[in-house]
Amino acid sequence: MPNMIRSMNINMDKVHEMSEGDMEFQKELLQAIASSVEELRDRYEEGIEQRDEDLLHQARHKVKPTVTIFELRNLSQVLEEGKQIIRHDELEEKVNSHHEQFLKAVDELLREINEMNE
């Protein structure tokens, strides 16, 4: 049954609650989450490459409502860790490691959304 979908990355109870059983709306909602995360990925990558704390802050801030409402747990944790790493101007090695973790979290989330929308 579609309403029994469980996720390691998204609080599907929130998705089900908002979609009120409308499976087409649920797919659209998941696609909107995916679009928000894809935009975050693009802007965040630019911020990491430029080591631009303001750009990273803007990218995190823009996606914060989506992360909070749908409890994007893993992504939220990675973003919080990244904020500390960038804020404290950590070594390149630590920034690169965070960048890899960020990309992994985004890829896992997007893959999961795509699987749910098949």
C-alpha cells in the first residue's frame, strides 16, 4: 500500500498528511522536495568551490523550510556539520570530506525520492 512507504531520509508521515491520500499530489510534493534539494546542491557546490560562507548560508537558508517540514534528517545533520566546518575555517581536507558527505546525502535523498515516484 503506497501510504505505508517508509523513508530513512524523509518523514513520510508529513508527506502523507499534506497529500491527504492524493497520490498524484504526493508525487508532486516529492518532486518539489527533489527540486529544492537539487537547487541546494547546485548552490552549495558553488559555495564550497568558492569557499563563500555567505553563499553557503543563503543555500542552507533557502532550503531550511523544506528540511524542517519534511524532517530531511540526514541532510539536516550534514548541513549543520558543514556550517560548523566552514564557520571555523577548517582545513581543506575537512572541507573536502564534508563536501563528499553532502553529495552522498543529497544523492541518497534524490535516489529515494525517485524510487518512491516510480
